[in-house]
Amino acid sequence: MKNKIKKLVVLSAILLIPQAVRAQGSNNYQNWYPQSIALPSGHSYPCALTALPSNLEGVPAPERAFINHIYAMLLQCVQAKTIMIDSLRRDSAGGFTQSYGTYYAKTTQARQKIMAEPVPGGLQGFRDGVVSAIDQQILFFGKASRARSAGKSFQEIIGYPEGRTASSLLIQAWGAMQSRYPNLSAPVKDSAYHHLCALDLF
């Protein structure tokens, strides 16, 4: 009887342990990446962005959680950026401040989550590159939204240097990603590249 009670206690304890903890060391982790990457009606990605494959073939198993989480947050930044740049393209000089407020909230939330993720060895450069690019884009859109509200045209604000700096940082981040994972499967490599491409302003 005592042995049966002990077994029941142990079984109950196991069932109470979160799946992510029980699966430590396996390929299982909390998947942050959404099922759909669709944008709201009226918006489209600037390049052929595809959803990040769930198998992450070519990424070592211990690093897949990091990549899944970072790219889920990059997608959030891409979507916020796409809607914001579309807002700035409009001819009417209205609503830019409100659009920037929405962009800023979503982007800074994603940035905070990226910064909170433990970085596997060898990926610091990639993480720092994308975060620095996001920071430059936040500065760019803040400056651009104020200028558009003051009557400047889209053609005048698109040349602000923070946008070009962000673009260079994204190129560097992709270089770090390729260097770290030279054997990515074609679908994973294509998706990873196009997340950074879609985040770029140019």
C-alpha cells in the first residue's frame, strides 16, 4: 500500500511539472511563432516573406527555442514597421502621431522580449545587430512621424540617416546568422532572410 501511495505522489508531481520543463534537453519548447503571418487588409510585405518552418532544420536543437522566440518577435516588428511605413506614405498629414504610438508600443514590447532571451554562445552578434537595427528604426519613425505631421513629404523623410543605419545593421545581422548556421535548410534560410529583408526600410 505504501509503495502504491508513493507512486501516486510521484505521478502527480510529474503531471504538475510544465511540459517545457519536462522536455528540457529535448526539441520541445514554448512556440511563440504565430500560426498565421497575414497582415491586416490593405497592407502587404515588401518581399516574399514566408512563415518560419517549425522544424528549424539546420539549427542545433539547444538553440531552436532562441531562434523561434527571436523570429516571432522580429515578425511582430516587421508587421508594426510595415503598417507604420504605409501610414507615412499617405498624402494626408493626419494620424501620424497615433500611428507611431501604436508602432512604438508593439516594437518596444518585442524588443524587451528579445533582450530577455538567454543568448546561446555565438549568437550575441546576431542578437545585438537586430536590436540595434530596431532601435534605429524607432528613432527613424519617431522623427519621420513628427516631420510628416509638420507637413514634410514622404520623399523628404525617407532619407533620414537612422533608416540607412538600421539597414546596414540588418545586413550585418544576416551575416552573423549565416556564419552561425551554414547548414540551414533552404526553407529555413529563405524565411530567416526574408524576415530581416521585410524589416528593412529599403
